[in-house]
Amino acid sequence: MVSNIRPEDPSRVIEGNERVVRPRLADARFFFDQDRRRTLASRVPQLDQVVYHGKLGTQGQRVQRVRALAARIGGAIGGPALAQAAERAALLAKADLLTDMVGEFPELQGVMGGYYARHDGLSEDIALAIEDHYKPRFAGDALPRGRVGTVVALADKLETLVGLFGIGALPTGDRDPFALRRHALGVIRMLLEKQLPIDLLGIVHAARQIHDDSALRVLHVLDTISQGTGAQAQMQRQMAPDTEDAVMGFFFDRLAVMLKDSGHSPQAVDAVLSLKPTLLRDVPTRLDAVRAFTALPEAPALAAANKRIGNILKKSEGDAGAALNPTLLHESAEQALHAAMQAVLPQADAQFAAGDYTASLQTLAALRAPVDAFFDGVMVNADDAALKANRLALLHQLHQAMNRVADLSRLAA
């Protein structure tokens, strides 16, 4: 212990603290011994008696949702073996909430579950997953140590985010009673730092589906038992129609703040995240590519041209869907641009497909001269409707190729 005084007899201070600590430790030992008389699995049915949220059901229902989502995520990352282990860990992850030890020392939730899992003879992967599934608990906290723990932690946080967003329990200003910002940053950190090959939108959609399925099952039970129309109406209002969009927007807002705080330029972050890349492990590579691109002498002109092309296409949305017809390229500048694109784009596309985003953008930098010449010598909005549509198709093809890594127009001054 630490004291900010200089006592004449330190032993008296030590003795006083021991009198306080000793019975607490004795209680903990008693609770620990009592808890180990029952397995974690035997406690799971009792979670159906614990309310999680008035609009989202019991802890038991929540566990079933996390379990289903963990199985999907585990299957996507590591196949059936990981799916099965993650589902098992998710089933048991909240069981220690019903133990005497966690009832007395709530800060030990998860930690005690790991100890009890080992006592029950479960594998170390399962025990670590139960212990770690709350991680990261705070900014800078360690991530879950194993793959099973990572999957369960992702499922637990996503179930919380989608569920609470679906019923409108959003953070406002400084108020975030359900720690949704922390949950979102936890998901982002796991996807980024563990380089997980998971599509964020895909798992958010899966969480939404599982919530909807859970609500339908509850409705069926309510109908069977009591024809409870009041309860029905409440359950039917659970998931707002824009839940997925709202959750994804929240993720990208948190990601943008995190990336800017870590030293990335606001322009580069905006350029990359404006494309809403749902494979988050690619985001740092995209940012590195943008940083390298902005150092090129061609970058300012290409960014400005990209912005101009975007504005032209926006104003001509109805005319920009035609297929490009090379025989209608009459002006030498548009022919030269098309020829340059034919030479450059296959290489840039191959580099993009291989994940070499820096090389892809550097390859596209070769288009600066023909792009400048095109705007100097070609009237896009020609009187001839066929010529106009063809030039818009050419620009549309160029715009798509240039903005696969990031929206380069966001880099224009």
C-alpha cells in the first residue's frame, strides 16, 4: 500500500490495512470455492432470467445472437474448426456474470470466466477467449490474444453496436452510456492490427440479420403464449431501417478520427475513406499510396483534372452510361487519351488487384499529359449527341480507373 504520511510506527498503518484486506480476501476465496462447484455451462440457462435491455431481450437471447455471429465470423476467417470453437466460447462468455465472485467484484468479469473454464477442463483457446472477449476495454488496451478470442470479441461488440443503433440508443455529444465509441474503436483496431480478411459491411449485415431473426423468434413465442400485441409492436420497432448505414457511418467517423490522430493528413484520410472501403486492413496501404502519389509532380494537375471530370459527370448523369465507341473519337487529343488509357490502365488494374496501390497510382500518373491535352483541345459537351455521349463514356472510364485507391479529387487544392 502507499501512504502520503510519515507515520512514527508504520506497522500500525500496515496492521490497519491488513484488517480491511484480510476479510475481503477471505470472501474472495469463499466465492471462488463456491463458484467452482458448478460448471460455466450449467449457468448458461440462467442468463434467460437476466434482462440485458428492455428492447433487446435477456442476456440469454443476447448470448445466442453473439454465438451465431461468432460462428459466421469464425467460419469466414478460419473455417469450421474456428467457427465451432468461437461458438462454444461465445456460449460460455457471459456465464461468469452469474457467479458469486463477479457479483462481488464486477471488474473481474471475463477474468473469472477464464479461470472457471480451465477448472471445467476446457481448452486454453476457449479459456483465453472468455477472458479476452471484453478487450480492448480502453484506449491502448491489449487486443485479444488468440483467434478464438478475437472472433468472440468482434461478435460481442458488433452485436452491441447494431442492437443499440437499431433501437436508437446512440451516443450524443459527450454522452456515451453504452461505450459505443469504445466498441467501434475495438472492432476497428482488431480488423486493422490483426490484418483480418473480413468485410466490415458484411459482418454488420450479418449482425443485423441475426438481430432480426432473434426478434422474429421472440414474436413467435409471444404470439403463441399470449397473443401480446403490445409486446409485438415493441419488438417490431427494434431495428430501424437505416441501422446498417448508421453503424457504418459511425465506424468511418471513428476511423477517420483515429487515423488523423495518428498523424495522417486530413486530405489523405478524406480521399481514402470517401470510397467507404469495407476491407479495413487495406486502409493503411491506401493511405501510404496516397502519400506517395501526392509527392509526384503530376499529382496536383491530375487531382484537379479528376475533380473537373467528377463535376462534368455529375451534371451529365443521364448521358454518362453509354458504352465507349472508339470509332467516334474524332479529335486527336481524345484519340491520344484513349490510346494512353489502353496502354496504362491494364497495368494499373493489375497492380491494384495485386494490392500494390502505390504502384497503381504511380502508373496512372503517366496520364497527366494526355488528360491536360484532352481538356485543352476537346469540347466534351459537343452539339452532336453521339459525340457528347462517347466523350462522357471516355471520361467515365478514366474516372473509375483513377479513383479505385482513393478519391483523388479530394486532394485538389
